[in-house]
Amino acid sequence: MNTVDGSVRYDVSFALVWADEDTALNRNEAYALAGCRDCTTVAVAFQVVLLVGSVDVVVPENIAAAVNYACVECVTYALATQLVVSLPGPLSDDGTRQLAAIWADLQAFGEQIEGLPLAELRGRLTQFEQRILTVVRQDSAS
């Protein structure tokens, strides 16, 4: 929520969830709310849900809302991205290390996200998704 004229506010959240029970009810939300003048408000939520083994019920929720209230010359942007992947079993030690390295890169990216043009933000997150999927596919194939 941004209510300060001329300000820039970013809120970024990343989550890696391992689901290995019968039910996976994961919710990913990004809300950017602004009521000011000439401000920028950005909310980014990126969640990866790894379903390990037999998960019978999967109900992912991915919600984003960007709302300006009497906001003049404001930029308000919300992006919620959720990647849900099924794995036959746990990742190998090598796969786990590779995933941890990608996650460290993602965390570093999150610390520098404020300077990134909004047009590039989704593309960069898609690159992280692709890297994660590559590790999962290679690990599952072996």
C-alpha cells in the first residue's frame, strides 16, 4: 500500500513449497494498492510448488490485484506467478544443489528488482521458471 506522493514502493515475495501429502492447497497473492500522486507501487509474488510423489488434490490459487484510488500519474503493478510441478520422488542431492543455486540467484534478483523496468520483470521470472523446470526434468529423467 502506497499513500506517499512521489514515492516508489516495491514489495517482493518468493516462496518454494514442497508438498508431499495428499492435498496441496497453495495460495500465491500480490496486491499493489495506491492512493497518492505521482507514485510507483509494485507487488511481486513468485511461488514454486513442488508436488512430490502422489498428491491427490491440488488446488493452486494465484491472485494479483493492482488498484489505484484517486491516484494521479501513478504506476501500480501487481504480478503473481505460480509454478506447480509434479515430481515422481524427491530430487537427488545434485538436483537439490542445483535448485538451491537457482533459488539463491532468484533471491539476489529480488534484492535488485526495484531498478528493473516493469516490461522486463515477467520475462526474468519466466527465465527462472525455465531453469527450475530444466533441473526437475533432468533430475526426474535420471
